[in-house]
Amino acid sequence: MALGIIEQIQKEALDRSVPVSTLLRKVKLAAAKLNLKSVEDWVDKELKGYSGDDEVPKYRKVRGKPMARSRWGWQPITGPPKWVETISVVQWGNPSLV
């Protein structure tokens, strides 16, 4: 017996060999069938990237300590606290940054 789309998604979500992009496309298909526009929109953003106007989810924000390589090795980048904070966070999901 053939599995329905939801059962396929559930089964494949546990299979490490199935790419996340494949799962997302199936989720988009299911969302379209169920008329879940917000889910379709979310999948589009996950697959194509978030635009400058979109709020990027917290799980897409990566924080690090900005460093620069010099002849003495890696050195922390310093400056005004607000500027350092700005360059310490990258939003993975912005097509211009990926």
C-alpha cells in the first residue's frame, strides 16, 4: 500500500540519507494540499533564502567572536560595542551571505 504524503514525510524525516531540501519540497506539497499558506511561505524562505525584509528565525542566527589574522596570529576584533555586536551575528538564510 502506498504511503500518503504525510506518512512519507514522517518516514523520510528519520532517514539520514534523505536531503532536507527533499523533505521541505514534500512539506510544501502537503501544505498546498491543506491550504496552509504560511507553511508554504516558510518552506520557500528555507529553500530560497530570506530577503532583507523578512524576519530571520532564531535558529538561522549564528553568533561568533570576530577575529582577524595578523602576523602575530589570530586577534580579536575590537571597536565600539554596538559595531562588534553587529559583526558577531550572521543570519544564515540571507542569500547575500550564503
